[in-house]
Amino acid sequence: MENFISTDSYQSLIDSWPNINHFNHRKKITYHYNTNFKYHHKDEDLDKTFKSYSDKFRLRQFYEFLIGEKFKDFYYKLLQTDTGKENFYLYSILSTMASKDSYLIPHFDGVAKGSKVKRGYNFIYFVDGYDKDLSLGGATGLYKDNEFKYPLLMPKTIKNSVLIYNILSTDFFHGFKSIECPDNTYRKTINFQVWEN
């Protein structure tokens, strides 16, 4: 889904995006990138996520939008279910930054053990990144295999676009190749999950 938010809102988010020093480096054999600003639905408010930041911090305001009723109406209509809007909730949100040599190996998503989730969807909101070559800029794609050989779906841009997929599916893998982009260029995302009870 391209042009996810309005041009003005998008520019405001880009202009106020925190630098890499606000993110924590994460490296395992399966992934390598930076994360911060984790929100979980059990937290009930954003004070824990943004305890060192102002209420006017633009990223916090974007999270407020995501957990609000207006966005809930949007994803309820998008996912088209007959079970009722009250059965859907935003499970978690996490922001990331990835630079040169960052990667995410193709994998299936894991759902919490013992979870009774009936349906779950991952939204990867690509805020910004190296758009000249998406395969080298960190564009998360859906693949038939776990070696990036058989792509099924690739984003057309990683600026103000969203990739949405069913986290319970085992019909495809998702991930991104090791990033090869100019220095001081970052792949920026906000990832959030919508679950159905």
C-alpha cells in the first residue's frame, strides 16, 4: 500500500525522526538492525515507551494515532471480518533503523506460545530508505523460499508505504537481503501487529 499517510504528515514524521543514537543495536544470526520505542498493548499507554520524550514528540503522536479508534476503523475495514470490530486490537509497535550490512533472513513469524489468536497481521510501514535499488535498500519482501531466490511480492517503494501480511501463514517467507547502500543512509520502519482475539 503506497502513500500510507498524507504528504504533510509524512514530511513531518521524516523531519522529526530521531537519529541512530536513539536506537539500540540488535545483532543475532537471524537479524541485524537497530530498534527502539517498543509498545505492547498490555502497557495501556505510551508513557513507558516514550518516558524520555515530550508529548509533542512526533513519533509518539504517530503511535497515538495507531492505537486510536480512527486507525482501528481503518484496519477493521481493511481486514473485513464478520466477527466485530471489538475483537481486533493493536498488539504491539516497534520502530527500527537499519544501515549498511543490516539484514533479516527469510523466516516465518512466530506467534506467542499458548496464544489463542485466530488471525494476526503484520504491518511493516516503510518510512524511508534507499529507494534506488530496493533489493539492496532493505525492502522486506515475501518469498517462496528461504534463500531470496523466488520472490512472490516486493514493495515498489520504501518511502511512505506499507507491507501487510498474515503472520500465521506458512505459504511464504519474509525478510530482506544484506543492505548495500551509501553511508549515513538508513532504512526506517514502524512495525505493528493487529491481532484478532
